[in-house]
Amino acid sequence: MTDAPHSDNGETPEKDVPLRYDTRLLGRILGDTVRSQEGDQVFDLVEHIRRTGVQFHRNADEGARRELQSIMSGLPTAEAILIIRAFGYFSHLANLAEDQHHIRRTRAYAMAEAPPRRGTMAYALARARDAGVTREQLEGFFARALCVAVLTAHPTEVRRQSTIDREREIAHLLDQRDRVRFTPEELNDNRRALRRNVLTLWQTSLIRHSRLRVLDEVTNALAYYDHTFLAALPEFYADLEDQLGFDVPPFLRMGSWIGGDRDGNPNVTAEVTRETLAMQSQRALRHHLEELHLLGAELPLYGPMVQVSDALQALADRSPDTADERKDEPYRRALTGMYARLAATAWSLDKLEAPHRPVGPAPAYETADEFKADLDTIRDSLGADNLGPLARGRLRALRRAVDVFGFHLAELDIRQNSDVHERVMAELVEAAGAGKDYAALNEAARVALLTAELANPRALATPHNAYGEETAGELALLRVAADAHRRYGAASLPHYVISKADSVSDILEVAVLLKEVGLLRPREGRLDIDIVPLFETIGDLQRCGAIMESLFYEPAYRRLLASRGNVQEVMLGYSDSNKDGGYLTSTWELYKAELALIDVFRRHRIGLRLFHGRGGSVGRGGGPSYEAILAQPPGALQGAIRVTEQGEVIAGKYSNQDVGRRNLETIAAATLEATLLEAERPLPPKDYLDVIEQLSADAFGAYRALVYETEGFDIYFRESTVLEEIASLNIGSRPASRSKRRGIEDLRAIPWVFSWAQCRLMLPGWYGFGTAVAKWIEANPTDGLARLQAMHDDWGFFRTTLSNMDMVLAKSDIAIASRYAELVGDEALRTSIFERLRAEWQASIDAVRSIMRQQELLEGNPLLARALRGRVPYIDPLNHVQIELLRRHRAGDEDPNVVAGIHLSINGIAAGLRNSG
């Protein structure tokens, strides 16, 4: 028996009725909780606000909007916080219902034996087969493929882990209702459990009251391995190999910046990075130890009844297990011996005590590959004795977990700003007497000095010199990296990312610094870490091809690159390029940068691996991953991609194992399709390229004129958004700006985008597009619109760009944005800037609708449109109360509850809008 969702009035398609039912169920439970805990008066007020919000959005009733504003402005602070919590929790619960609906629809599709769904590996393989891709070509793809999802070090996720845990339990209970046929009593138990968890949520502080340390961020990220990655990835590989009929290498892996990203974050010290590596290793080893222990319980095979291989017998004989009860159980003796070795490994690497006492002393494993070889011995022995099915359960999953996660868990990147490297190099050169004032040298002289140092085996730094704090810190970090390679293997720390890379010397400086700690060995021509330049600004993107070409002409670097398999990784920055030039120009310049890199790398016969620094929001490169990957230029994906998973999307994508697997599988599937099926796709017609070049130029001009050339715009931005309040919110360990200056240039992209989302304007995702399209059509009155429509129909890149803009504009609300504008003290400044914003907002909506041939936004995405219609009445009250609390706070109200209310409202609005930070 289940809580069967009833059909509604016909507004909701049949397939979405269960989503509507779950959302209403959780809403009712939340309402009952508010009533029982806070009383009828608060409950009635919440309901009145909810109904008023719904009335406005159904009927565009301005009286309802004025009533909302009136209610919120008169609320005492204590009541305002209760309202914020009620509507904020509803958004979180609605997210859980939506995630469960995605899982439900995926299962229903599979059970109906329908064709594979887009974005799955089954769909990608079906497309490949239809296109005539051979088994040998597939084997070749997987042999060289690499897909890495990289969790980043600057989240906008503000919730505490305890609230995420409760939400995860609610999601599990919803999932049970779909999968289990309950008795009436079991169904009541499920409802009671839902109520208990919602009650616990209500009485748990939603946000943090102290700023996170970096290691707190590491701890939070590690929770996703327990809940998702350690189980989901082995499951993905098992299904993939079953579909292919052959084994594949561990090409889909996890990466992290958390604990290694030093750019602008003084809290990421060498010791923090060392501790991060240890924490990651401990999580992997705990998993392996527990699974190995459970595997022993699953293989009590009796020696006289089974035949074992000589290798398995030798493995059992080496075991320190002398217990009589296991003398005739060779598999168990082998496993207890392996457990003893793994326990010794855990202690040797990380001083980690094994959860179960080993049977005796044993030598530690030197590498994860050595441990994997012992697991392979067990698998091979079982297979040789016709016991292969016993190897396809826990043993198969553990073997793959060791393959993917090793003893290190995730690839940790180091990232630092090129300005820091320049200062460190200048001090080292001066202290070593290796040259003149390094900072004063031109680029050619720097390159000459650095290439000479790359050929010199002696180090610049000596223990006899006392270095400044910055230089000493960078050298200490590099020593940690070298130690990580010795301790955990090269996979533990394989990349060094250079922020603000804009010259060849920026890259060579890092090479010289790596030489200081033995990660680059001149005599052998060996480089142990990928050096990854990050091109971020519009100017950097425009120059990146020329910079990489100049780098490849340096024989010293080419020799090092040969030791890395002649593959060079390049990172492209979406967030900062957007802040620099606006959405359309950022997107187009990223596309052109890829074209330039493809050309340079092809001519120099270097493999290109792109690392996409995408954020969660459209303004930071967000949007559906599958479409984004396939929209890359032909040849951009050469079987490999790395992509950041940032901020608020981490919890949304990876709290649930099924949802997490689907998101990871999407990256892998799209990479396969882009590499095998799209690489030879011709470029769009030159006419299309010329059109978007003109659109980009006009959009860039409009964006820069507003953001960087309008006097007082920075004041408008700070006063009309929650920027200052976000800076004080305990959302992470990084400062909101790279320096103490208050200009937009120095502001990080995350608070820039997050602030515009909170006031419902979403400016970074659309500004300038309306002006650009209007100018184009004015210059081409007869066929201008038709040409843009043809570009949308024929060109995936342009179609994806508009689809993302369509989504972000649908989440905007100019009327609410106008209320935030009222917070600007200078009336003339407020009026002049807001009218420009309003005009461009409407022009951009008109442009998107015309090109996409839509009467309304999101006409082509009805599920998202319905979801937004259901959510907006619950988001609007949060905006109205946030505005009122901002007024009080900025007027000098020192009640700490005012600040707490603002922070709670920030969380609730972000949850309601989802990919908005």
C-alpha cells in the first residue's frame, strides 16, 4: 500500500502528479510543525502570506503585492524570522521532492524498457553504435579518457551539515514510498518518520553561527563520499562494463580544490593542505578496511570443497591468521591477511587505527596498486573455480573503489595567483644572486632566466637563507606536495593551477618552483605535476592561444611536457570572464579561446585537456552539463575534461546517491559523444560567427558602459544588494574580495553573482543582450531576426546560450528588484541606473522570446516553468522581508536577530532559486 497521489484539476501533466503530491505532503507536514511549535497565530500568518503570494502570481494582482509589502514592513523581528524559516524550509523541502521526482522518472523510464535517455551512458553508447563506432574505437576512447568532477574550495552553501543530514533522511523516506509497497502500519511509520525529521529540522539552526575553517569545508565535502561517491562510482563502472562487455580503466574520478586553493585565501596554509591530504586518505582507507572486513564474512568458502589458485593459496599462506576455525578457509585467511596489511598501511600513512583489530602483524602495502593486485588474485581464483558470480558483488565494488580512489580518495589541486609566484621568484633570484631585479625584467628576459634555471639542477632556495613570510609559505606548500607524492602517490596531487596566467613566464615560474622540491628533475627531463594555466579575463581568453604557442616553442618546456605524455591542460575561467565582460561576451570569448587552443595544439601535436571553471549559476558558466559539453567547438574534447562543481550545486547534485550518479554519468556520456561523434562536426557557417561577433561586441559595450564606466554604479550595486551582508555570512573560509579595495574589479565573482540573484535581477546572466539584438535587427531590418532564429535552430552553442538566458530571465523579477533599488540612498543615482536596468531587462526578454519563437519564457521547458510557478509565491515573501530587515540593519538596528534574519533569508532565497549562486 502507498500514499497514492491523486489526479489534480488537469493543470499538472499526469507524469508530474507525484511531484505535486510529494511537495504538498511535505508542505502540510511543515505547516503542521509550525502550528504545533509556534502556535496558531504564526501558522495563520504564514498561510495568509502564502495565499496572498499565490493570488498575486496567478492574477498579477497589484493589491496582493502591496498587501505583502505592508505585512512584511510591519512584522516584529522575531516574527519575521519565523516567517523566513517557514518559507525557507519549504524551498528546501520542495528541492527534495523535485530530486525524488527526477529519480522516479528515471526509474519509470528504465522499467518501461524505453530507449535510453539523453545524458546517460546507455544513450551515448546507443548513439555510438548507430554511428558505426567499433568496439576497438570504444576501447581506444576509454583507454585515454579522463573525466574529473572537481569540488571547489569556495562554496556558497551556507547550511550546516546537521541540516543537510536531516534533509538526506527525508529524501530517503520519500524514496522508500516509491520503491516499497507498504502495509498500512508501515505507511504510518513512514509518515511519522517524515514528521520527526521535519520537526528536527525546524528546531535545528539552519545556518552557521561561526565562520568555517578550511578544514571544516574539507569535512563537509568528505561527507559526499560516504553518501554518494564511494558507492555510486563503482556502481557506474559495473553497469558500464556490463554494457560494453570489456573492462575499462578508472577514467571517471573525483577531484578537489578544498584545502589546496590558495588564491586569495590566506587560510590555506601548507599545514592545512597536509591535513587535507591526510583526511582524504583516512576516508578512503576507512572505506577499504570496512569493505574488506565485510568481504571476509561473505567468503567463508571451505577449502576441501573449492579449488583455489596457486596465487590465492600463497596469499592465504602469507596471512598471519593462525586461528583453527579458519585453517580450512583459504579465502578468509587471505582476506584477514590483507586486512592486517591494510591496517598497517593506514597506520603508516595517517596514524589511523583500523576499526577492527587485525589478526596479527603484517607489512604495509607500498601502493594501492599492490592492494588491488591481491584483490585481483581473489577474483581470478574465484573465476577459475566457476565461482565468478561471487566476485561480482562486494569484491567487484571494492576493486573498483581502490582503482578510482586509491589510498588518496581524490585528486587535490594546488592553485595560486601568478602575482604571488612573481614575488616569490624575485626574492629567490635575489637571495641566490642568480640575476638582476627579477620584477624589473621584461618578458623576454624573464623567460631567458627561467629557462636557464630549468636546465640547472641546483636549487635556488637554501636552508641558510631567511625568506619572507610569503616565500616561506609557498616553499612549505611545495614541500607538502612533494611529500604527498611520496606518501600517497602522484595521483594525490597531480595539478598546479595558475590563476591570472597571462604570459609564458607565469607558467615557467611554477616549473622552476616545482624544481625546488624535486617535482621537476632537470637531468631526467621529468615533471611530476601538470602545470595548468588559468585564463580568466576577456583579455586573457583572447591571448591564450598566442601564449600557449609561445610556450610550446620553448624547448625546455617541450621536453618536460613529453614526460607528461605530451598532454597539456588549460583551465578556462567562466566566472571572472563574465564579471569582466558580461554573459554573452564571456560565453563567446570562451568558445573562441577553445578554437584558438585547438588550432595551436593541433599544429604542435600536443594533446589538449580543458578544465572548465564553471559555477552553479548561468552568470558563472552554469546550466545543464550535458548540453554545455556538447556545445563546445568540434575537437575541444579529446576524450578528456575536468569541470568544477561549485557552491550550492554540490549539495543539490550529490547529496543523493542516485542523483549524484546521474550527474557524474552525464559528464562521462557527453564526453564520449563529443569525442567520438561530434569531433569532426563542421564549424558553423562563417556568417554565424560574424553575427555573434557583432552581438558580442555590442553586448560588451553595453555591459562595460554600465558596470565599469557609469559613475556611482559600485555604490548602487552595494546599496541595492546584500553584498555586504553576504560578506559577513559564514559561507566559507575565503574573503569576498581579493584585496581590501572596494571596487568591482577586486570583488570575487561568487558574491557578485550571488548578490544579483538575491535581489532577483540576475544581471550577470543577461545584461547587454537586449541592446545587442536590437542593434543587430536595426542594422538588418529585413532578415536580422530570421538569421538569429536560424542560428538558434542550427547551432548548439547559440541554442544553449539562449536556453540558459531563458532560464535566468524567468527567475528574475523586475518589480522585486525595484524594491531593492529603493535601498539606494542617492535618489538621482537610483533612478538613472534602475531605469537602464529595467529597459535592458525588458529588451533582453523580448530578444530571447523572439529568437526562440516563444510567447513566454521557458515555453520550451514546461517542467521548469511549472516548478518556478509553484516556487515563486514562496520566494517572494522572503525577498520582501529581507528588504525590510536590510532597512532596519542599515538604519542602525543593532538587534542581532536582524542580522540573523537577513542571513536566513539569503539561504531561503538561494534554496528557492537553486542554481543562483
